[in-house]
Amino acid sequence: MFQIKINTQLLKETVNLAKQATASTNVLPILSTIKLKATEKALGISSSNSHVSLAQVVPATNELTVLDTGEICIAIALFAKLVNNLPGEETLLSESEHNRLAIESGPFKTTLAGKAGDEYPRFPNVNSKTQFELNKQDLLTLIESTAPFTAKEESRPILTGVYFVAKDGKLTATATDAHTMSLRSLTCDTTIQLDVVIPRENLLKLVNLLKGTKTDTIIIRYTNVGLQIVADSRFIYLRSLEGAYPETDRLIPTEHEVELTANTHLLKQAFKRAALISSTIANEPVDLVITKDNLTLSTQTELNQTNEALALGTEDDETATIKEITMPSLNELRISFNCSWIGLLLDHIHTETVKLGFTSPVRPVKIEGVGDEDYVQILTPIKTMR
């Protein structure tokens, strides 16, 4: 039956990580436990909340000795609390009759009720033929650039996820809530075709589970219900969403009547000042008036109003917000946006300057960081009575 001797700090780290992939409430009571499985060469720890699953493999070393093979499930809530307060440098975990787990660490001894290891659900089947490698930071950047722009409401469940497509040596991540859209792509050395939508919450959980991994390269594989991500000795399973993702490519404008280039930080600050007024009323817009030498932002409520004119700077004026305005066929363009939407988009532009491309007052606006052409944002304007 299951019996191991393990360094207490190592046990704390693995158990605390396993706890992140569990949920306090589950449809399946077994998912409030983790499975400990000892083989001759390693300790395996499995945890899941049905949407995200984690398998950790701890190889037998001087910090882990496998005394007997076996497996047992143990309730994570109490087990994690005990593990985090064990007094000894080493801990002995031993399975006894009737699926009970004995814990000995220094002078401390206790026994917890467990469940048979074979009661724990099997993890998804992996298709190793779909395997490809990716830089870990590149994946994190894809998630950071897109996950905030997924839909928060469940009226269209498919929009609560990020759409990943790998094709022709390029990996693209897309997210939209029908008001904003964010798309980031990167070159990927693979011939594998990937087409999957992963829920935002699963991706945020993935980011946490990847913390502390030392590898620079991760492995991505298809499973029968989503993806498997492998980093160091962590095997992370992400369940995908079912359904067809909308065709978003047609939303990206290819031509613009007006192009405006600005200092990213200063433009963010201007919209934040406008938001101080517009945020007093839900969805109150900020109105933009663009001329050949000026951008004016204005907001108005029943009690307050604001107006800020940002003049086009000279070529050598580093303090100017507006760097360039190109509008060959128009003298003026008026358009309105939700202040919160454009503020969130600009918060995710990390280049020094940003370019906005306008087609008409009712068509989506294209936003790009200058020098980061692999990242595209789309913002839908709103109609106003003003």
C-alpha cells in the first residue's frame, strides 16, 4: 500500500499547487480530493475542478523515497492545512486499511480518512501526434493580450473563451465580447493544425499553474476535450468550449479614411480624465472630433462636462500627445466610444506610440501599437444623441 517519505517543504509546494486546480464546490464530490500515487520511480499528484486538471510528477530523489507503491485520494482542504503546518523536515505518508492516510512529521501524528485511488476520474486522452513546442513567455503574452477582452456574460458562451488557431506556421489568439476585439499572432514552428476555444477562467488558471516553472519551452498537445500543456513535470489539462467561433477577420478594417498616431501614455491619460466624468453614468460615451491638426475629447452628463483639445505636435515635440494625423479626403470626423472600452484596450498597448485607424463614425476602429504589428485591437463605436 501507498507509503512515501518526503521532504516537508517539497510536499507543501506540490500540495499547494495541486490545491489551485481544485474547487471548493464540485458536482463530483471526488473532485474535492487529490490523488496521491506512488510508483517505484515517482510520486504523482492529481487534482481537478473538471474544467482544469493538473498532474504533477515528483521523481524519487534524496527528497523523496518511495517505500511502497499504491494510490489513495485525500480531501484537499484539511490535508493542505495540515501539510502547511507540519513541524518536521521530513514527512512520512502511509496508507492503512480502509483507505486511511497516516501522517507523521517530527512529533506530530494523525490519520485522515481517504478514498480508493481508483475512484478518481481519468484525465483526458492525449493525442501525441498533435504535439508542438512553444516559448512559454509567448503563450503568456497571447493570454495577457486577449483574455481580458472575452465576454463576461454567458448569453453567448463561445465568446467567454479565447480562440486559438495554428495554421501555416502561425499561432493566433482572438478574443471578442462583441464590442471590443483583440488579436495577437506569432510565428510558430509547427505544421499542426489547431482550432480550439479555451474559456477565459481556464486560461487564467493556467497562468497561475505555470508560475514557478523553470523551462522556457512548453509542449502543447490536443486532447479529446481540449488541450494539454506540459511544463517541467506539470501536465495541465484545459477543457475547451464547444461551438463555432464567429468569423472575426472580416471585422478588421483594411483601409482607413483617418489615421491618428499618438503617444500611448499621454493618450491613455487623456481618456482617463474624460472617464472621470463619463463614469458617473453607466456607458456614458466620450465624443471625439478629429481634424487635420487637432483631436478633441469631450464628455457630458446632466451635471458635469469636460472638453480637452489635443493639438497636433511638431515633429521634434516629444511632449505632444498627438504625433500625426492623416485624413486626405476628410476635413473632420466625429465618433463616440464607451470610455471603459477604449481605456481597457489602451491599457494593453505597451509600445511608446499607438496608431488608430478610422473608416467612418459607425465602423469599427483599428488600434495598433507602433512596432508591434502582431497585435491588433478593434473597437466598435456607439451611437449618441448629441
